[in-house]
Amino acid sequence: MSTRALFTAKSILMLALCALALAPVARAADFYWRGEAGSGDWDFPGENDSDKHWWDGASSTNAPVAGGCNNIQVDNDTFPEWNQNIPDFSCTKIIYSAGASSVRTLTGNGITFYDCGGVYPAIINSSAVTHVIGNLTGGLVASWNYPLELTTLSSGGLTIQSDIDNRGPSLNVSALTGTTVVLEGGVISATGGIVKAGQGWLTLNGTNTFSGGVVQSAGRINLGQESALGTGGYTINSTGISGFDNTSGGEMTISNA
């Protein structure tokens, strides 16, 4: 290859790399559940403006879509029985704001969590009541690249009854003092672990198979099944934890506590 041709090839490569570096980073779109919603269905655009279920900050004609980077937010008590009826749905965050003051239960299709632009995927409860994610068809699937955060920021907790495909680095559970995050009944599987922070409780009730282990940095963990810790180990990462309870009714051996 001539010197000129080599220089040209390098120039093209540099231009391509610069274009890639300057490309816009994907950002999650915010969708707010409307007080005018006519049912609990997520996929329900409606015929009239008063029927439409979502507001994206500019229009009620847009709605979350399958495969998109969606932030789902609710700040009201309209139709608290949610039905996730969008196939192959993905999102970055589900946020229960302070105005979601009645228990809200989510059923329907499964949800895959993705990071968008490096934002950690999360389920966040900032309200005073405990919200429930039921046994979704297909379960919850964690991001491959980032932890899935389960966080309480007020006096309300989170109850998740669905299976969780914990294929990312970890589930990061941060429960505020006086609150409980309950992973109830569904199986937590795959290679990720669980990291427990915050002075509240984490209850594990599933017959779990995840292999990444549990790290307890704060608060209290309650085990409702002999296999609740999965197949990995259990590590105490702080002197500030408030307890560890086995209410499974069976003997439990932790080999590397």
C-alpha cells in the first residue's frame, strides 16, 4: 500500500472514530401516568385527549413503546391496578412519586431494564405506601451492564412477586429505615448477586438460583426459604448491619459468612 493510500485510510478511520464519539447518547424518555387515564392499561392511546394515559412533558399523543428507553413515572392514584400490556417492553426506571398514595399493583407482561446513556436502571418508591409488582409474564430482566436498583426513599416499601433474571452485575437494594423490600416468591436466577444497603429490611422468599452471592452492607435481611441466598455466598461488608434472620423453618449453612 502506498504512503498516500495509507494516509487516506488512517484519515477515514479517524473521521469515523470522531463521528462515533460525537454521536448523541441515548437518553430515556419520561412518561407520566395521567390522572385522566381511562383504564389501567399501559398501551391505551385512546380516541380523545381525555382518554390518553401518558404525558411526555409536551404531548399526550406519545406513549411508551416496545424496545424503547422509557422512564415510567406515576404521581397520582388513578387506576392503581396497572396492566403492562405492551409486548417486549423495556424501560430504564419505574418511579412511584409522593402523590402515588394508594397501593399500586402492576401485572401483565414482563419488563426488561436497560441503562440508557449510562443511567442505572431502577425501581424507586418515593411514596408513603408499599407498591407491588405482581407475577409478570416473562418476569423482570435486569440490564447486562449495570446493576438494577430497588430503592425506597420515603416510608413506603416495594414488593416484587415476579421472577427476576439477574443477569447484570447485581440487584442493588437500598431500603430506607422503617421500609422493607420484599422479593416474594419469584425465582431470582442468573449470575448476578444482591447488594443490600440502607437501614431498612430486605426479605428474600423465593427458591432462588442466582449465583452471584449476597453482600450485606447495612440494615437487616430476612430469609423465608432455605435457598433464598441462591447458590453463592453471603458476605458482611460492614459492622453497621442490624440483623440477619432465618424464618424459613429449615437449617441453613452459610459456608463463607
